[in-house]
Amino acid sequence: MSVKIFETNEVQELLKAATNLGTAEGNARAKAITHRLLSDLFRAIDELDMTPDEIWAGVNYLNKLGQDGEAALLAAGLGLEKFLDLRMDAADREAEIHGGTPRTIEGPLYVAGALVRDGVSRIDLDADAAAGPLIIRGTVSGLDGVPLANAVVECWHANSSGFYSHFDPTGAQSDFNLRGAVKTGADGKYEFRTLMPVGYGCPPQGATQQLLDLLARHGNRPAHVHFFVTHPDTRKLTTQINIEGDPLIWDDFAYATREDLIPHVTERTGGKALGLKDDGYKEIEFNFALTPLVAGVDNQRVSRARVDLTESALQAS
Ligand code: MBD
Ligand code: FE
């Protein structure tokens, strides 16, 4: 069977009816987007001759995806989140906004509400025998290189099992383990004292890995650390650094690696005097350069569903 009915009046009318295109009621943007996406799906069913079995497998897949809570994970794995970055990069070029630390994807595992400390924060709350100490430090500046006071650097990363607090399937971590926030002083400096992360892997029984298996793709990320960097006079930066030497750096299932986001890791001693668990520790220096507001507006703030464990959010729930 290879029928092509997409262009028929009956199907075109069906698409219009299903999205209520003929009326002024409803949300015009939602109607336009739904009509377009549904049309593209119908056309694809025609052109690829998708069978009913395939369609129902896909519908059931969406149910599993939601049950597993993995829609945002799949968005990262299919490059949708990367595509949004590429569009923001292109928009910046078009607006002649150049320079600054490169953006890269947020991913699905941020939790709002980490305690904000001045200058330095120790964020390894839970013991992790397999992880050695790591200090990440640097300066936040504007494009002119002048250090910015009152910038807030938020950071979050995985433990030595590749698990994030609040999303750890073993339930082993305290709420804000390996998550922190630091406010800079006049020198623009921030420092996180933490433990070396290990790369993330998609839940093996989850919907995301199920599709990746069909595509013969792995669901792993290299070891990395996420950052939000905010300041009242600049645009919010969403980025990550990778841990140098990880074999998956250029084979990230979420496509987040960028050339300028792989800082050197230096071996240091003197950790005991700093209160670290070992005297030998690793240090990463990574400086953030933030870009100015656009006509007074931060056009880099992305609204999306996030876990929010701030005081007020807890009280409201
Ligand atoms: C992660 O830690 C992550 O950063 C992304 C993008 C996807 C899954 C897990
Ligand atoms: Fe991550």
C-alpha cells in the first residue's frame, strides 16, 4: 500500500477542523503551531507509508516518555536543545553580538534554590569515596574584561556514579548535594569546592534509551559541570564545562561540547589546608565573560519547567 492522500480536500479540511483554524477563538499561536506540526506528521505518514502498528507504537511511546518523566531528556538526546542553542548563536550573529563565553544547553537536571554564598562555596554535602576533590574557580567579567561584582554563579553536577541530587535513582544524595551558588565581590571571583564528577548515562530502562537503542546510539555524556551566570547588567549565561580527558568529550549524546568549554585540569597539593578531603586535588580555572543586555533586555532567559526548592516554593506547595 502506498497511498498519498495528504493533499486531498478531505484531509486538509480535517487538519483545519482538528486545530479549529476557521475561528478567531482560542490561542492563535497554539493553533498555528499545532496545525503545522500535525500537517507535517500527516505528510510524513503518507510519504513514509507509516503503518498503523508504527503509529500506535509511537503513541504508546509518548505515554512511556511521560511516565518516565523523560521528555526533556529526549529533547537533549535528539539534538532539539542543541538546535535551540544554534538558533540563539545565529540570532546573536545577526544582531552583531560577538564574544563572551559560549552558551551550551541547560539539560533537564537543574534545581532552583541553592544557598547563595559570597565568593566561595563548598558544595559536596555527602561523602563520595570514589570522587577526589575538585576546585573550580575563576572570574566573572563583562566583554571588556572588567570584573563584575554581584554576579551570581550557579553550578550543578553529578557525583562519582553520574547521578545528580534530587534525580538520583538510588535516593542516596541530600537535596542540594553538588549544587551551589556564589555571589562575586568587587574582584569578580567565584570558587566552588567540590568533588570530581563522572559522566551521566540515560536510565537504561527509560524511554529515551529505548529510542536511542533503535538508532544504535549510546545515551552517555562526558563528565561535565553546569553553570548559570547572572548579573543585573548582562544577559544570563547558560553553559557547561567538560572535564578534560574524558573519552566522550566529542561523543556527547546531548551534543553540548564546545571547543572553548574544555578547560585544563591542574594537579595541586595543599587541599588539607583548605579543608578538602585529600591533600592532592584537581583545579580548574574557568573565567566567564558575559554579554550586554539587548536594548535593556535579557533575551537569554529561558522559561521552562524546573524543580524549584526555594523557601517560597516549598511554602506554596
Ligand atoms: C545531564 O546531566 C545533562 O546535562 C543532559 C543535557 C542530559 C542528561 C543528563
Ligand atoms: Fe548534566
